Amino acid sequence: MVELRKIVNGACRGSVGGVCVVLGLVFLLVCCLFGTVFVFGLSVSPPEENVWVEVAPMRYARSYFGTAVVDGKIYAIGGLDKDRVTGVVERYDPQTNTWSDRSPMPTPRSGGVVVCSMGKIYCIGGYFNPYLRYTRINEVYDPATNKWETKAPLPTARIKVSVCVVNGSIYVMGGFVIPTAVAFEGCEVYDPVEDVWSVYDGPWPEEPSVSMVFDGREYVCDGVGLRIHDLVGGGWVDGADLPLGLYGRGVVEVEGLLYALGGCTETYSIPWYMAQPYRVHFRSVFVYTPFGYGRVAPEVCVFSLEANGVYDFRNVTLEFGIQQPVVWVGYSLDGQANVTVEGSRVVLSGLSNGHHSVRVFAEDKYGNMGVSENITFSVVNVPLSMLFIAIVAIVVVVVVVVCVCLFLFLRKRRCSRRLVVD
């Protein structure tokens, strides 16, 4: 009986051990498939490089529309729908891979300027009907309120302009004017704060291209093809081909990824210079992943503290910037344990006199840890009593100097009077 019990217990122990081994193997397999466990959470595997992947399509097929990015969300505004202008506005959220309708543009049009300034989207100029009626209308959209407002019109109606934003002002350069599509050689500047336009005679600022720079490479996409420039080696190569060769696409960059939206095919029944093309519009959206994406640690830069700087107060502001989205941010003061923070600004309070050092850490969702340089600085706090004594001493010195000057002045004046009497 005792021997039988030993055999049963041994079998049970063997079964439990076997189950533990199996569960351990399953856990390791899950980690290999879906990521690796880190101190601050579960990371995910980096996506495949140099590829275009289709994501959720737009709600409306169109081309030659304006695009803008505000708070990490993409806005597709206006454009051509079945060769007629439209005022449709859609918003894409890359985090949820979903599109939603927003308040439509009051004046449907295509071919104008769509640009962001101070968190708002400005839609300037364009045309009502293809190449027939150019417009000077300037309308601004506020993503926070989902409302439109009409602003001061563009002085010269034109299309196909170059545009850039410098210190909040919008520079609208060149383009073509009516009635014969004559080239416009001037530049007009819009001040969103004052809601006024002015003529700019200086050298034109450079228009930013639809491109991005990531890990030593520049990616330039015109909606049809993709070119990659090696900033170190200096050469250009072709990137992955877009799945569909379309015209009039919208191309934007969001958090290190390129998005190509919509577009159309164009065919001509007669020579292209004699008639408008026949267009077939698409809703498709593709996202491009550059080389090294998900494998490069975030870049962290400290803005508010200077290396070897000296500060005369106990509360020092630590402000920093991070190149890409992250899931965790923290700092270490004087080599102590990391302190988790929210946002990109924190106050280091109650610092003692003497030398200090701080370093900022940031981890992305792929488990890459970025680290700032170690900033060494000093705090020299003047005690309140010493400060009071210094102020009193300064006041006393000033009073003494004034009294001495007054005494000498009066004495000199008295001597002058005696000489006159004598």
C-alpha cells in the first residue's frame, strides 16, 4: 500500500513538472511571436522595411485634394470627385486606422493651398471648376472646434503655387493666374494673427518637399514614385514602388511614416492638350515604412539646461524633445532611480547647492531605449538672510555716497558765497 502511494505521488509530480515545462515553452513561443518582455511593458516586433502596406481607405474617392496633419491625424480636404470639385473633409486616425467625416469646406474647390499654421488649417485659392474659375477665397478650419471661418482673400487669384510657413506667416509664391494661365512672378504673405496680406519682395523661402528624413536617409515621394537619398553616401536610389500608379495623390508624413492617399488614373481620347482627361478616382490609402523603422532608438534632446550651467535657484526646469512617439519617458537625477514623467517638461525642485547631473530616457513601443546626453550643472543658492544683508549693504553705500556728494556740493557753494562777499 505504501509503495503504491509512492508510485502515484511520483507520477503526479512528474505530471505537474511536465505541465510546467509545456507552459514555459508556450510562453516563450508567444514572446517570440509577439515581442519581448521589457521592464516597462510588452514591446511589439518592428514592421517590415521599405514596403507599402494598404490601410483603411478614404470614405470618398477623389484626387487633387489638400492634405494636412494636426496632432498626428491626417485631414483630406476638397479635391476632385468625378471631375467636379468637392468640399468633403475627412480625418484619418493612424492609431485606430479609421476615417471620420468632418465639417465640409464652405467653398468646394481644388488646386489651392492647404497649409497648417498655429494648429489651424488654411485653404487658400484654387478653382471652382477645372481650369475655368480661379478663386481668391481664404477659409480656415479649426480641428479643435470642427468649424470653418472666412478670412481675408488672397490678393491674386491663382493655382499651382508654392507655399511655406515661416514664424506662423504663410508665404504663397508663384503659380498661374487667369485668364491664360500666365505665370505669376510675385510672392504674397498672409499674417493669420492680423488677418492681412502683404507683398513680399525679398528672396523666397524654400518650399518644404513632401519628404521625411529618418536614420540618415531622405525619402521624397511625389505620389507616383519614391526616391531615397543617402545623406551620408550622397547617392539616390528608387524606393519600393507604390502598388497603384495614380495621379493627384495626397502624400503626408506622420511620425516617421509616409502616407499616400487617393488619386486617379487619367486617360485621353484625343491629344492631352486639346481636352480634359477621363479620370477614375480611388479611395485607397497606403503607408510606407522606411529602413530602420522600429529598430532605431528615439533621439532625446534636453533644451532647458546647459552643460556646466550655473543656476541660482532651487527649482530648475527640465524641458526636452523626443524625435518619435514613445510609450515611456523618465529621468534620472544624480544617478538615482528613474522617475516617470508625463509630457516633455518637468520641474526639478528642492535642489541642494553644488553639482548635479540629469539624463532623460525614452522607450518606444518596439522596446528601443533612447538616452539623452548626461547634463551636468550647478546650483548656487543664496540664503535669504545673506540676500537681505547684501541689499541693506547696497542701500547703505548708496545713501553714504549721496550724503557725501551733497555735503561736498553744499561746502563748495558756501565757499563760493564767501568769495563773493569778500
